[in-house]
Amino acid sequence: MKKSPILAFQSSKFLPVPGEDEATNPGVFGKALAEWLGAQLHLVGVAAGNVIPEDFGWVIPVTSEPHSLYVACSNGEAPNGWRVFALAEGGLVARVFGIDKSGPNVDSLYASVRRCLEIEQSVTGLREQTED
């Protein structure tokens, strides 16, 4: 799985939807952010689908060939803190043989996500975050 850097930021715009963490894990939110970001991605020409709950947050599927692309959204540890990243699934055989070509697609999706966040006035402290 190819993954972009994590984009971390603060925003009070994306309030938890009552009961949404029942679809993920307790205390894990991000549905409002994922729905907003999916709509913004559509506006810039990215074929984003309906959001899907996962244990770790909410995922926006993005139509792409030959791999499946996604944007993952979840709350951070700080109040009004959020984390977003792009990833590609699929292509196990390509990865095994060292010919995985999902990198440019993930990079392009990451750039689109970053642009959407950069122009949103409620987003502050946007930064790349490394995983520990």
C-alpha cells in the first residue's frame, strides 16, 4: 500500500455527527470532514465517491485504474484536530516484483487534497506530520 504524508490541521468546521463513532470505533470521528472533502475534490475534478466508515475513521474512495485510491480522514488528539492522508491499495503482484506504479496517482491525489485544505478559511495549522 502506497501512502502519502499525513496532513494534520485544526478546524472547528467539522463537528462530529451524532452516533458516527458507532460506525467506526468509540471516539473516532471524521464523517463531516470526509463528506466536505469529497465534495471539494469533485469541484477540482477528482472522482470521489460516497464516504465509507472504517475502524480508524472515514474513507473517501476515488475512482482510479489500475489501483484503488482513497483519502482517509479522522480526528486528531487535540480538540478540533484532524488528520488526512491519501493511499493506494491493490497491485500486490506489482509490489512483489518492484513495479508498483501507484506513486504518481497517490501524489496527485495528495496534492489535490492539500489544495482543498489550503483554501478553506477554517483550516489552520496545516502541516505534514510523520508517523512515529
